[in-house]
Amino acid sequence: MINQRVPKIWYGGDYNPEQWDKATMEEDLRMFELAGVDVATLNVFSWAKTQRDEHSYDFTWLDEIMDRLAEEGVHVCLATSTGAHPAWMAKKYPDILRVDYDGRKRKFGGRHNSCPNSPTYRKYSALMARKLAERYKDHPALVIWHVSNEYGGYCYCDNCESQFRIWLKERYGTLDKLNAAWNTGFWGHTLYEWDEIVVPNALSEEFGGNRTFFQGISLDYRRFQSDSLLACYRLERDELKKITPDMPVTTNLMGFYPELDYFEWAKHMDVVSWDNYPAIDTPVSFTAMSHNLMRGLKSGQPFMLMEQTPSVQNWSPYNSAKRPGVMRLWSYQAVAHGADTVMFFQLRRSVGACEKFHGALIEHVGHEHTRVFRECAELGAELQQLGDQLLGSRSNAKVAIMYDWENRWALELSSGPSKALNYVDEVHKYYDALYQLNIQTDIIGVEEDLGKYDVMVAPVMYMVKPGVARRVEQFVSRGGTFVTTFFSGIVNENDLVTLGGHPGELRHVMGIWAEEIDALLPGQHNQIEWNQEWGSLRGSYPCGLLCDVIHAETAEVLAGYGSDFYKGTPVVTRNRFGEGLAYYVASSPDSKFLQGFLANLCEEQGVKPLLNTPTGVEVTERVKDGGSYLFVLNHNAEEMTFDAGSAKLFDLLSNRQVSGHVTIPGRDVMILKRSAAQS
């Protein structure tokens, strides 16, 4: 638990007092107290201020700020400042500058502009981390280290090319094995020397930003770049840990960000933290799924909400203000799904540059008499009231959805079968159906322990990594329910097709084989004809995107297609395997079908909704010491009524007992405590 030195849900965010004078900082500290701010993130982009040249370091400005915050009882999440290198470094050491996808050498500017394989960047970033650790290791304000900021972006320079060859040697050992893994016999690409390997970008194998002629090399380059950026993080983390071994270290992730394999990154983080920036029209279920992904990166461990905006954000096409109550509602949604902090970017609005219109606790007007500040101060007071009650509590989900970044990369790089196929969207369709049913659901990686769950869903499991099929078989044979979908079991970890019929290694447990894959045009549909009674399912349901034409082997056919040349062939099957069941959904159904289908599966396994609520009223649960906390979040603008059951539950926010039919105001939140005896 990270909150030991501040034993409550941390409240605060990014603070940049180096951009202001001392009088302004003093006024900020006054308003921090009014708002209940107890943790500030410092030094995120201050490398140039601290290090003016190779040998000169000046921390006096940071000393003053750290000391002043400590005096006021505000603790510090201290960043290493290495998210943007100084101009002098780019001028003197051009190896630090990235080369972009089109082969152009960048100049100084922007941020995330450092080549992850630059010896210069690695040297000076690690040195900065060490100097910070040596200077502030005993500072009373320090509560956590924050390495760099929002890692991302690929580089295609000569440094990366040479290091990529070394990475490949370590992965494959010999060129013969590499040639086999990449299938280089295709188009005469056989490689005879390691230095014949070039980076895959617009000058070689790729085109259009995410399309490639050779999936093998492009897939490996994404693995390599993720590993390269991770190596930069680890260099700084290791320097911090040498000097402050007991101080937690993190870096802020970005939800379903496509370029980095966060399951691998999380292995090297003491706590996962992330930045949550939904647009005004982002489905609330997608935000919930993103929180659950962050929770799932470390097997359900609570995470940090490192950034969100108190009001508007500056980069969306339409930067709408959060309506009254929404900031509080979305903050509690994060806590409901596992956050033990609520933090903002930013605490005071910048006066210039691209983030001057990004929201903040303290607006440009510079005082506390704003709607945004009032709402933030009210939330700060509530978090003080909650104290440490929720800290360390976890999800107890019995349903999980499997998500894999490498599977996503391989799907996106694939030539066919449909440009409309979007892995994250298909995962979200299944998550949203469970969300609407108020079924608690984890998002997990392929290495997670499946034995904790009763129902496992793996949408579009295109890539089956070594050992995964065997683990699925064990899960099902021991009584679990497994669901996968169209375009699953197609390739191995090198994106080579598993021969012998789709779904490849999953064929045995699924009891079917797929003969063809039909890609439907936008707006074109087939039908799932459900001609038996099973819960609420009956009749015809639209399906589209892709249609696998499958044959049942040992599986039972539950539904057939309604039209086209494969009319009447199976579209939904169920295979009994050992003590459990494996379901195959051969097309992409609508939400009505998925809700009915998944409700039936959960009911078969004894997995029940947390509560029955109207549409737009979210329910999730955190458990601790045998008891539980039910979060009821009304995302509607209007008040709603739900049935809380006959047991008396205690609402931590209103300090009252509730039971039976309960009315919750629009955009409001309830945290209902249920004792161990009631759980």
C-alpha cells in the first residue's frame, strides 16, 4: 500500500511553481489548504531548469519548494524531470534526437523527443535520477518517485537500428531461426547477415502508419521499442532504488495506449499509475474498462489516478467543460474501480503554451471563487472524511476479459480481413455488456492466474502465445466457462498461421473448425438465429463485421446464421470439455444479444449482478477485511431509483443507513458499506 505516510486517498496533482513567482506560490498554498490538497507532483518537466550544461546542477529552487510544501503539510510525488531533454543537450549531442517514421531527423522541440537507445539520454537521465535520490532521500515531504512522464513514441534512428539487431540476436540466437520466424522466404527477403536488417518504417516495410508487408519484423519492432523505453524507465528506477529502496517508484501510463505493452511494464513498477482523460462523449463503460485494465496490470492491486482534468482538457477537437458534479462523479468512478489516489493535471493553469487552456484547480482568475474550485474543495473534504477506510480494498470479480497488447499489434499489422476490425472495440463490446449487467469484471493479461475466475472471455484471440491454449484447456476442464470469438486461434507469437485449421491451438477445447472468414461491408449484416429458449435469448439478432464459416466437431450448435450462402451453419457453439464449457461466437453481435448471452453464462456459474439498477447507474464493489463497499454512480443528469435490498447498508458519504428502494440524485455517488456478515 503506497498510502502509509499519508493514510488516506491522496488528493492533489501536478504543480509547476517554477513557472510563477513566490507570491503566487504562497497564494497557491493557501488555496491548497482550502481544497484539501495533500500531495503535489513536482519537477515533471524541469530538466532544463536544473541542469544548464553537462556539469552544472542547481536544485536550490526545488529545495525551496519542497521545504515550503513540507511546512504546509503537503507531500510530494517527485518526478525525475526526464520527459523532455534540455536544448543544450540536443545541440551538443544530436544522437539524443529521434528519427521519425518517415526517416526525418527531429530537431529540439516538443517533448518525448529523446531516442530511447541514445547513449546520451540514458547517461544523463540515469544521472539525474541518482542526484535527485541523493538529495531528497530523507526529505519529509517525499512519498513516491515519478519517473519521466507518459512514455511513448517510437524512434527509427541508426542507434535504434543497431540495438534492434542486438535485441533480435538475443531473441532468436541465429539468423536461420529469425528467417523462419519472419517467413522471409516470402518475397525473397532471406537474410544472410545481421546488418542486412533495417528498421521497418515508411522507407522499408511499412506504409500508412500501421500497415506492413512483413508482420514478423514490424511486430518485433514494436516489442523492441516497448522494451527500449522500458529499459530507460528501469535505468532511472534502479538509480532511485539504490539510494531509496523503500520508496515506491512509478511512471504514469495511459490506459489503452497502443505503443507499449503495459503488462510487461507493470512488472517493474511498485504501483501502477495512469492518466484518465475521457472526452465528453466517451462511453462511461469504456472509462470503467480502462480503470480495470490499470487494476489488472498488477493482479488487482490498487492503482494511482495520477492525472485527470478538473474541468476542460486542451487537445480534444471540442473541449467541453465537465458539467456540475461530473468531476466528482468521475473521480469516484476511479476509486470505485481501484484507485487509491485522486490527482489532477494541473493545480494551477499555465499562462502560456499548449496547455494554457487545460483545466486546473486554480483558474487564470487566480482565486477560489469559481465553480471548479468549489467542487474540488467539496471533494477534498469528502476524501478527508473517508480517511483510510477504502485503502487497499480490492475487486473480487469472478468474471474476466483477457487483453493482450501483442495480439493488438499483430491484428493491426495484419493485411486483412477487414480494416473495420478494431481489437479494443471488440473487447469493449463484451465489457460493456457485462457493465450494463452490473457484473464485476477484471481485465487481465495472458499470464494471469485463471483459477480465480468462473467465466473467462477472450475476444478476437488472434494470437495464441505458447502455453496459453493449454492453460485455457485446464481452466475449462476444471469447471470454468470460456468464451472466444471469430478470428481467434489464427497465429502463433511470430504471427505465423497455425496450420491444420482455425482456431488452431484452440480447436480442441472449442470443438469446432473454421473453413472461411467472410468480411462484411459497413452497414451490412447477417443474423444470429436463436431458435431455442435460453434465458432471455430467443429470435433473431443482427451480427456483422466478420463471419467465420465454422463446422461443429464435438461442439453443440446453439444458433445458426440467418442469411447468405452459409445460412444455417453454426454461428454460436458450446463445447463441453471436462467439467466446463467453451463457447464460440463466430461473428460480432449487437449489444442486446451480448447482454442476454453473457447474463446466461454468468447465471450458469452462479455469478450474480451486484445490484439491479436503471440504465446509467453503475455499480461496482471493493472488498476489504471480509466486508465490502458498493459504489453506486448515477451517470444520468436525472435522479434515479434502485433497489438496495433488504439489508441495512451505510452510505459513507451521506452518513445514513439505506435499504429497499433508494433514490440517488443525478450525477451523484453513494458508497454503501456492507459488513462481513452481510457479504
